[in-house]
Amino acid sequence: MFGAIIGVSMRGTRLSSSVLRRAHRGWPAGVVVLVLLVGGCFDGASRTNPLDPRGEEFEGVGAVSGRVTGFYPPFPGLDGVEVRLEPGPVTAMTRDGGAFGLDRLPEGEYILTASRPGYASVVDTCTIRVGETAEVEIRLDGLPAVDHFEIQSVHISRWWPPPQELFRLEVTADVGDPDGLSDIDRVWIEVPAFGLVDTLVASATPGRYLAILQESTLPVGVESLLGHDHVVYVRDRAGVVTASGARQIARLIAPTPVALTPTSLALLSDAAPLFTWEPLLLVYPYTYRLDVVRVDENIQTVVETIENLSPGTESVKAPNPLAAGEYFWTISVVDEFGNRSRSREAGFRIP
């Protein structure tokens, strides 16, 4: 009997007053009261489940959480990454380990963008469903960068081989990548005005790349390149390319200093010789640089370099005694931009 009564009372919102009057004729008064009380309780029950669409606290929202990492194994977490959802915008910053989270998001499709300075941004879509948390994992590729590069003209006067006046360019570039130097795929230089493209090679110094461009390999003479933009590019293994700012060759130094003594393979009695040269008179700032080279079975080794000698200097003594052997030395003039012009070799011997 009570099962039937409860079943009826649970349909309280559908019972009319006439039905209750008819029921009252056949039921005891206490049962009718119970029916009314139970029906009233279910009819006015508070709905507090936020996932119940008919509930008082229902919110049609979801969430997204995830992690932003580096591009390569072991996929380290990246902090300081901005994660943005559109429409909105709604943003979050990744914490230690690259974790982030956004909640109370209306259901729907979103455009998700992850960005951090020095990294290529990632743009993707994200679907938010009511009562669910979308899980995402984002990998950012660190942008390769040319931190610094220099380009200088070099004029070398020599005895052999021809040509006796040699001109070339020397390019030095320091590059980096947040994913590590192993991510660097290629470094090269371009001179757009002449269609010049040439590759730089890695040096013994990590992150430093070099190129020596002989005038004979260039589409035009070194002097013709003055005033034109030179740009260095770097590419990572993912194919991302970045460029340096444009730089220009400041000047080509045409005159060369002349080495005077010692010369002609003279046999010296002093193991720390005095070097003298015929100075240049230039209208722009410059210094002298002296190099001493030892020759052993056609193997040349620089054993002494003296730099930043003032323009008025015409001689300098070797700071250290030289071991017995055959040598040559050169004197160069170097301007404030690193462009230089070098004398012909002058030989001597130490017994």
C-alpha cells in the first residue's frame, strides 16, 4: 500500500485537486495528508548539482589544462609561456614544468595560441565541452638567432702565389638556439643586390660560424660590395629561418704598410728582434698589428701577435725570445671596423 502511495506522490506535479478529492473518498485522512506532504517535498526540492541542466546552480562550462614543452626529447617544461584562447580572450601563463589551466569556459570551439619570446608560436583549435576538462600538450620550437655578426674587407700584399694583391671578405657570425646548438642546421650570408649566397662553417668555438670569401669567387670585386646590405641567415632542423639585421662593409683599405727589418731571411743574433716598418698616413682612425709566423716544413704557425699599436708607431721589439728556426713577419693596418691591409712577408732566421 505504501509503495503505491509513494509512487503516486512522486508524480505530485501532475496530480490535480479533483484527483486528490477522489482519492480522499477512499483513503483515510492520515494517508491523504502523507500524500500531500510527500508530493510537496519532491515538487519543491532544491537542485544543487551544477551539472544538472535544470538545477539552480547549473553552469554550461568546461575547462582546459595542459603542458607546454620544448620541441625535442626529453621535452622539458617551459615556464613563462602565454596560452590564449579566442574568443575571449582568456589567457594563462605556464608555471614551473610548463603546466597551465583555464576553467569556467563556455562550451564551444576555441583558437588556442601558445607564445613565448624566442620561440615560434603555436596556433591550434580546442573543443570545450560542458563538465569536461580538455587535456592538451603543446611543443614550442626555439627560434634560431644570429646574436652578432661582423664582415670585414681584407687586403693582402704577398710575394707568392699570384695575384700579388689579394682581396677577400671575412665573415664571423655568433648564433644561438633555445633548443641547443645541435638544432642549428645551416648558417649562410646573402648580398641581395648581387645574388651572392655563401655558407658559413662551424668553428672550434661553439656557436661561432666563419666564411672567407675570396674575391675570385665573388660575382663582383670587393670594392663593388661597399655600401650594399649583407645579411646572415640561420635555419634550425625544423626549417625555421631567422635573419640578422643588415650590415655593410665600411671600407676597403687600398694601401699596405711595408715591412723593413728584419728581412731577406737575415740570420739574427738577437732572439728577440726589433721589427721596423714604413708607416702609413691615413685620414681615419687605425692601429697596427704585427704577426710573427714560424715555418717548419711548409707548416706555418703564428707564434706572436702584437695588436693595437698606435698610428705613430714605426717599430716594436719582440716581447719574448724566439726559438731557433725560420720565421717571417707581417705588419697590418686595422681600422675601427676591423678592415685591414697587410704587408708582404719579411723573412728572418734565429740560430
